[in-house]
Amino acid sequence: MKVEIKVPSVGESVTEGTVGTILKPSGSQVKIDDEIFELETDKVNQAIYAIAEGKLELTIQSGDTVKVGQVVGSIDSEGKGAAAPAPEKPAAAAPAPTPAAPPPEKAASSGPGIRQSVDESLQQQKEKPPPAAPAPSAAAPAPTASPQPSGRESRKKMSKLRRVIAERLVQVKNETAMLTTFNEIDMSAVMNVRNLEKDNFLKKHGVKLGFMSFFVKACVAALKEFPEING
């Protein structure tokens, strides 16, 4: 029995989407709730899950545009893969015969013979000419410059959601007046009061007298005189 895979609805105003990364290729075995592929839309990216167990067959590829409700594949529940038989364990190889130990040499007899053999070996080493110095090898090739690191930059295809956000940002920049408004106010009276009271305020409260206290008092006075501003 084949179960159809349809593109679900992901929002009221979303009518189509783009197939993103395919997580399960066509022909593979899937289980219930396995992620099959990613669906990219203008508002959200959503993973499409398997609703049955069996062999997966997809009729889409990454990058295709699909409509909501469109059939994009099927799952053959009768094509469940049987478990493959376990391979037979190979017979253990026979251990290789160990070589026979060489016969022990005849122990040298004790006495002056041992001393004489050691003296003769030392004398032969002294008379042996030193080994000739090896011929100079060809000049080693100059070290090649190590390749420059490629860095951490990588290029990826922009998702549909990111593309819509970029288009909206450019649209706002082109269609909106980018202005900055400055409102000037005479702060001379506040500066005079602060210079006169800052030392007493610091001694009494342990903190410096800043401008925020005056701003808060002005806002409170404005709200008392014009209560509708609070709305």
C-alpha cells in the first residue's frame, strides 16, 4: 500500500514553498516521524516527516517550487526492507608454526682464551680504517611556499526566508525617508542647579547627582499636566 506525501499548510497566506535539503533520498527505507526533506517558505522553514514506514519514493529535487497540497512522493508500506542475514563467521586460521630456536652456542671455556679474544677484537677495531664520509647529496629543492589558508568563508544558497527578509530590508531603505530629528532644549537652569547641589547630594546619598533625575521629574510633571500622553 502506497501512502502519498503531500505538502502541508504552514500558514494562511503561504501558498507555495521551495524544497530545501533532502534528508532521505528516494529509494531509502524510512520509519514513522523520520525527517524526509526541508520546506522553505516566506515565513518559516519546516521539516516534512514520514507518516508511514516503508520504501520512500520522491518526485521532487532540491530547489523545486511546490504548492500547498501537492503530492511530492509516496511511501510503499509493503516494501519494508527485510533484515539482511548476518555473515557467517570465518573459521579461525590455524596458528603459524613457531620457528625452532637455534641451538645454543658452545660456551667459551674460562681462562685466558676469553681475555685474548676480547683483546684481539679491540685491536681489530683500532686497526680498521674509519668509514669514508658519504658523498654530498644533490642540493635539496627549495621549500615551496605553503598554500594560503582558505579562511572561514563559505558560500551557501540563500533560503527563501532569508531572501524575503533581504528584499524587505532593501525595500524599506529605498521607500522610507531616512531622517534624524534633533530637538534642542535649554539646559542652563539644570546645569546651575546641579553645580550648586552636587556636593550636598553626594554627601547625603553617596551617589553623584546626574541628569536622569531631572529628566524623570520633567516627565512626571508633563504627565500630570497632559494625562492623555500616558495613553
